[in-house]
Amino acid sequence: MKYSKAFERDYRFYSRWCSYNALNKLLTAMLVSKYPHLLYFSNYIESIINRFEFCGRDNFTNKKGDNLIVFDENGVNAKESFFIFDSNGQIFSTNEPYLLKNLYKSKASINFHIKMWAEGRRDFTLSKVEFLRYCRQNRFPLWVFKAVEAQRWKGFDIREFVEERLKRSAEIDERNRMHIGCSCREHQMIWFNRINAK
């Protein structure tokens, strides 16, 4: 089967992360079994390895509820099954169910992380320079960065944001007006009581 350049790029990216995870977990287990003094570092190593393993789900189904991973010894390989579902939405049985599951898990995890990074960019807790550096360090394709930037303002209502900011500034102005004649100690006690009341 002939694949597009975009699919080949994405497949390499997803398979790199899922094979990277599986292989490094095995290597970590082997190292710790052979060198027990490395047990201390195994949690650190696993935290690096499991970067794209969490996606929030374990079963992968289509919109109808059909399982995407159907095992058959005479089925197609995982790459072909992944491509057919990704492009046409059809489910083909595979002779590599473990690899196919890891591909779906890797794809779902990366999409989940893209949503989290986009929220960080929207809330200004993740700077563009910092995220770009992270993408380069991990050799992400450019589409990951573009997807985060495109989703950054998705679902963001500017009116809600402005109303919230105006409400906050009005509250701050009101608090400041109330305490103009207070001494510093009285002011601290009023704020302390308000914080504890919440």
C-alpha cells in the first residue's frame, strides 16, 4: 500500500513514541534487575519514558462503539490498519494488535497533551519561546506546534474574559476605597478576616 508523505511523517512520530516507551521500559527493567543500585533512578527514568502514554482511556472505539483493535492472524499489519482507519474510518483486523493499540494510545496522548499545552498558552502559563524550545528538544514535527497555536484560542470567549477582568478591577477599586481611612493594622485584620471567611 502506498502512503502519503504526511501520513509517513505522523506514523514515524507516533511509532517513535510508542516503541520508545515499550523498549525503554524493558531496558529499565533489565538494568534494575542486573544492577539493583539503579532502583533509585528507575522512577526518574520511567517518568521520562512515560511521556506520551497517558491519554485518559484504555479502550479505543469508533463513534458507533466498535473496537478499533481486532486481532486476526491473517489480518493486515498495524501500519496499514492505522492508515485505513485514519483516512477512511474503516476498521480492518490486524496481526499486530499490541503495536496498533500503542499507536492509538500514542496518538490520543499527543492530542490530549496538545489540548493541555493550548490551555497553558491561553492562560499565559506557557510561553511561546519555552514551548518552541520543548518541541525542538523532543524533535516534534512542526504540526504539533501549529496545532497548539491554533487551539490556543479555541472555545475562548473574549466578552467573558473582558467582563471578568472588569469585575475584578471593580472589586479591587471598591476594596481600596473602603480602606482609605484605616490604619495599616486595621487594614491587615480586615483582609485576614475576609480571607479566612472564604
